[in-house]
Amino acid sequence: MVNNNERLLAALIYFISFFTVFIGPLIIWLIKKDDSRFIDFHGREYLNFMISYTLYTVIATILCFVLIGFLVIPIIGIIAFIFTIIAGVKAYDGKEYRIPFIFRFL
């Protein structure tokens, strides 16, 4: 069973990313990953999400040379925003949510 502090910190990993994209979630994850398997799961999931969507954005930027990237970049941004909110809400509910379309590096 996941306690309230674990749920709050796991959700905070996602919601703090709106203000500090990489550093905030990384700090929370590094400090609490050994204390809670739930926080470790969500920290890894967010970092995999960040790496994957950064790669998608780089590829879309390269595709701007053939004019497809100009359509793809806003779609990537909207999808990333929506999945971040969904993952944060699921974490606060105490559920392990696997974000779609990401590579599992960690």
C-alpha cells in the first residue's frame, strides 16, 4: 500500500516539471528512490519520458527541413503536456501509470 507522502512526491515529480523540466524531478527521484519503490517507478518513468520526447523533438526539428516537422513539433508538445498531467494524476491516485510511446532506458 502506498502512503500519502509517497503519492504526493510521485505526483510532484510530474507537476514540478512544468516549472523545472529536468532538475526538479531528478532531485526528488534521486533523494527518494531508495526509500520507496513507488517513487522510484515514477521517477524512472518521468526520466524515460523526458529522454524519449527529447529525441522525438530532435527528430521533428530535423524534419523541419522537409516541412513535416513544423506540424509534428506542436503535436509532440501537446501530447507531452497531456501525458504529464495524466501521469501526475495517476501517481496521486496511487497507481503505476506507464506513459505511452516512450523508450524504457532506465
